[in-house]
Amino acid sequence: MQRTERLFALAEYLRGRRTGVTAEVLAERFGVTVRTIYRDLDALRAAALPVGAERGPGGGYALDRSYSLPPVNFTAREAALLVALGRFAIQMRLLPFTDTLESALDKVRAALSTSAQRELLSRLKELTFLGVPSLPSKKEVREALERAWFEQQPLRITYVDGNFLETTRDVRIESVVMDRHETRLDAVDLARGERRHFRLDRIAKAEVLRPPEP
């Protein structure tokens, strides 16, 4: 990658995230030395891109929070790949958050010109997805899971185990594990203090719990 190309890519990388990223991570990402990254960051500052350094946990280099980003422009090729991957994730149930993903894909399409949208539709017709989708789950359960995970709130689930025994548990989601044929919640059972896996397709009900008022 030539330096000019790398500077553009570095600027786009920083545009895509507003949290700090260390010079070491940037160096690994772009395959250069840390010293080269420092020179590149100085070049971006000289070009009036407000790159600052944040200290402390989660710190690193980031764009100034007051910096207003211009609209994102996708080429038809970029949009086609993003939409294709999104459609694959939805059809194969790779991600439980399908409504949010559909909304994001609509915004990607809306960013295209009329001619680019026509090209996008042509490219998508030429793609076919084969495979066995993950097990289905209830829409209301997926919506509650999404809220609890993104908002970092506890979740009350009604779970049906392999023996068809139904129990109610309050859990805190640690991560969402997407296997080839099923999605599992890696969560802490708050009553027992144990870390457990819960299959998404076996959750009959789910409700986001708000923490008690201080």
C-alpha cells in the first residue's frame, strides 16, 4: 500500500470509530511500524483532520468529538458486498438482530445514486446463498435480547431445556455466540452466580429488566 493510499485508509478507519485506538493497533492494522503511524498521524493533522490523543483506559488516537463528518458515499461495488453479506446473515439467521440489520441495509441502499442502485440490484441477482440456516427464534425474544445486550441491562428469560423443563432465570449477557446451526447466549445466571450458555431457540419469553433506582 502506497503512503497516499494508506493515509486515506487511515483517515477512513478513524472516521469509522470515535473511540481511541493505539498506535500499535494501527501499525498492525496497516502493516507498518509504529514510527510510520506517528508520521502518518502528523500528516493527517497537517491536512486539518482533528486527530487527538486520549489517555486512560480505552484511550488512544481518535477524531475530535466535535468534528462533523460529511455523508458517507458508497460505490455500487461496496454497497453490493455489504448488502449481500447482510442478506446472507438474515437468510441464514447468523445474527439475531434482523430488524436492525434490515434498517441498516436500507440506509446503505439509500446512500446510492439511481444508477448505482440499478447496478446493485443487478449484482445481487447474481448471488445465491446455500446452506442450512440456524434454528429459528421468536421475534419478541430477539428484540429483548438486542435491547439487553446493547443497553447492558439484565434479561429475564423463560427457558425450556432439553427435557422440556421450563424455568425462569435472570441473566446478564456476557456475549452472543453464533455457531453454524444455533445462536447461544453466554450469560451469568444472576441468582446462582454461574456462567451458562442458553440456546436462543429455546428461550420462550424474554424481558429486559431495569436496574433498581439508587
